[in-house]
Amino acid sequence: MDRLTGIGVSSGIAVGRAVILTQRTEVMRFPIPPDRIEREVQALHSARDLSRQQLRDISARIAQGPASELAALFDAQILMLDDEMLIGQAEKIVREERVNAAWAVHRAYEGLFELFSKMEDPYLRERENDVADVAGRLRMNLRHGARGPKELLSQIDGPSILIADELTASVAAQLDWSRVQGFATDAGSRTYHTAILARSLKVPAIVGLHDASLRIVAGTPLVLDGTTGELVVSPSPEAIDEAQRRAAWPRRKGTGAGEAGPIVTTDGVRVRLEANIELLEDLEYLNEYGAEGVGLYRSEFMLSGRALESVTEDEQYAMYRSLIEQVAPRPVTIRTFDLDERQVSRDQLRPERRRTRPGLRGLRLGLANPDLLRTQLRALVRASAHGPLRIMFPFVTGVEEVRQARAMLTAEASAFGRIAPGQIQVGAMIEVPSAALAADLLAPDVDFFTIGTNDLIQYSLAVDRTDDRVSDLYEPLHPAVLRLIRVVRRAAARHRIPVSLCGEMASDPALVGLLVGLGLTEFSMTPGAIPIVRQVVQELSAQDARRLAGHALRLATAAEIEEYLFDALAASAIQRSPSS
Ligand code: PEP
Ligand code: MG
């Protein structure tokens, strides 16, 4: 029995087995029963076969293109796939430590990485990037079968307690909190956000446990006390019994299933929740979670590693048409390719890679390569004949870009002939500060706005999230971010065009109240977050939310805003709790 003490941020007792989530590497580690070992090893081999096939396809395509010499890089990656030190080692870890395959791949990769980074030969040292790439591909293909933390957790027997290095809202929102009894994070007291999250989810939680996610072995029994901040590792059977008696915490309902019907706040404000989609396979979640449409389809994901030029108009048309038909009569918003120049003709785009570079990207890149943009617009115009479609341009920085793009779209629509001009709604993503500040100038040229907070935060705060030295400063609650959102919302209202928000902020149950208070009523988010966000909205009074936002906007720092939200949430939880 071992006791770790952190800061209790959401009261209540939780009892369960440890599930470890390491978000830095996006890998979840959990124990598997002996009878699942063969299945896990099989999954590992299937992921290797799929990866090999993908790499062969890429290599063959590249060998025929202008940069044919790059094909050898992928041939080298294929060889790595068969290296005993990667797959062989991962298999050994699965068998000996009885953990899931994705985690075993991660561990094997770390061993190899260390080996490569010690090498003198610069050529060999550079190969560490290829190893990272191969391991990432394997993990992605393994994930494809398991589909994220929610499904992974559903494979675990019995109640669990989540131990994470940090817990982002979008992951938290996708977990089934009827199965996860509580959570604890390594991240420290500074992260008030985790506290807000825990309270809005109504689960016992501790923060500031430093290295608990490294020290605790997956599957270990735990007792978590969110009031005292104490986490007992491997408690005695008596301690478990006692904790179970005390664990009569009023649990939130399961958040798995979607309900039908319009979503309204307690004072009757209608809120629309749509889904962000990257892959057609994700559409199956639309009905399950009750999405009212697709608010963001990130079209660049259809390339899945292929060069942009190689995707034909017909191929795009078939894909968009299928998307529209599957979602109809609900609307689909397709965003034109959001790539940067590195990704146009090279195999650089992987779903797990985030773009961080400004420069020639998004709509700018499309306008600089008009033939490619025109091809996409033609495919979209043709597809729009099959259901309600909205087209959205990414990374807009000013009015000229939108006007040029719209003119191209009008020309394609006229040439097609079967679509009346104006039949397709055209919107701008507001994700660069210049677009936010000039939203009133942009509004007359578009039919709708969609606020992309992921980039808006990054560019307004000058913080590259992948740079460890500053990633701490990435603050969704920074006063400047909230003000930019308000500016955009007001410009949209003045020009009577709809505005939605589709960044990660939308899937954060702790922030929904604030966003509704800022006047937003349309959100698009990762599908799994819809049930929990719906629940929060339905318990919310828009009038109270407006008061909350009004006060938050007068505060000077993100930390003050977080603290204020936390206190407000705690106060409303007390008001709601029965007066026993
Ligand atoms: C955003 O920037 O908030 C957004 C939704 O776009 P992406 O995450 O695809 O950059
Ligand atoms: Mg963006």
C-alpha cells in the first residue's frame, strides 16, 4: 500500500483499477487479461501488415512522380517494420507485461530512439525520425481498430480510475464517465482548468501528483479521495470495502448515447451541436451521439498521405457526394484543403500531425495553386447537387482572399449550370487574428463564420503548441482570445450571418457556459463530446451564462478567469445539491 498526495479538486471517493493515459504521446496504457494476449499480438501484426501496404503504396506513387528519389525513404521504413527490435520487442512487451499493443509499440520505439540518438554517424542518427514515423503509423493503425480512449476504456473490465499526465478537455469529454470513477493528473495546481473540468463532470479528482502516471502500473487497484487529495495505491481489501461504502457520489449519467431532439438551455435558448469529421468512418458516430450535422469536414484528411495533385476531381466528387448523402437531410460544411506548402506534393500529411506553420497555407495556398483549388471547387459544386452543402475556406486573413475564392466558386458553379449562384453557402474560418479583428469587413462577403480557436489561440498568443518551452502559454481563456471571440460574434450579429465555433474549445464541457454567455449558440466538435456538452447546455441558463461571461471579460488574466469559472461552478454545484 502506497499513498500519494496531491491536490483534491473535486470531492468524492472513487475506487477502481488504474488506467494510464499518457497524452504527450497520445498512447493509452492498460492491462490486458491473459486470454486477450493473442488478440493483442494479432492486432499488432495486422497493424504491421496494413502499415507495410500503406508504405508500399506511397513508395510506388512517389517513385513515379518528380521526386522519385524520395521513394527510397519509404522503402527503408518498410524494412524497419520487420525489424525485430521494433515489432519483435513490442510483441515481447505485450506478452511479458500484459499491456496493450499500442503502448508496447511506444515502449519499443523509445528503446530504439535512445539507441539511434547515441549514434555517432549523423546519417544513422537522422534515421530516428523514420523510426518515429514508423512507430506513429503503427500506433495510428492500431488505434484505427480501437478508435480512441472511449472505446479503449470500454474494453476494460470493471470500474477504473484514470491516471493521466494531463487531461485535455477534448479527451475528457469523450470518456464514458459512468465507467471511469475518478481521475488524477500529474499536472499541477496551476491547471485550474482540470478542476473546472472535474467539477463540471462531477467526478472525484486529484491534480498535482507529479509522476503518478509513470509510477503507477496499469491495472493496480486504487482508492482516490478527491476531498483530501489522497490516492492510495494497492489498498488493503478492508480499505477498499470502506472506500466503497463511502463512494456514494451522485454520479453523472453515462455519456455514451446521443439523445434526439433540439437542445435548449433552461431558459429556452436553442443551441446547435454539430460534429467535426476527418474520416468517412467517423460518420457512424453522428447518429450515435446525436450530431445535428457536420460542422467541419477537414477535407485534407481524404488525401491520407497522397500528393494533392494525385487526387482527381472525380475521386473528390465521389467522396463529397457520399459524405453529403450519408448526412442528409442534415447539413455538411466542407472545408477546402487546409495544407501548407510542404504538404502539397509530398507525403507529409498524417492525421496525427498538426500544422503549426503559418506562411503559404490554407486558402492562401489554394489561391497560389489555382488549378488545385479550382479542381476541389468543381468537385464540391457537383456534389452540392446531392444535399445541403456549405463550403468553408480555411486560414482566411482578409477580404481580398475571400473575394477571389468566391469568384472562382461562382465561375465553377456557372460552368456546371445545375446549381444556382448563391445556392451553396460560403463561409470563412476565423482563425487568424487579422480575420477576427476585420470580421465586420469580411461579413458582407460571406454567408457564415466559423471560429477556429485552435489556430486563433496559437496565432493571437504567438504560441506554438508543439514547442515545449512555450506550450504552457497556450491559454484558451486568455482575455485576448475571449475578446476576439466576442468581436467576431458581434460582427456576425450586426451583419445577420450565423457564426459557429469548431475548435477544441467547443468540446470542453467546462467552457460551454462561457461560450454560450459570449453569445455563441452553434458549435462543432469531436463527435464523442456531443453528449456531455449537450448535458451541460441543458443544465445551463443562458442568462446566467451571459452574466458569467460579462464578468469574465473584465478580468485581466487567464488564471483569474479560470479561478472565477471554477468558483462559479462550485457555487452552482452547491446550489444544485440536495439540502441533506
Ligand atoms: C481550428 O483552428 O480551430 C480548427 C478547427 O482547424 P484545425 O484544427 O483543423 O486547424
Ligand atoms: Mg485551424
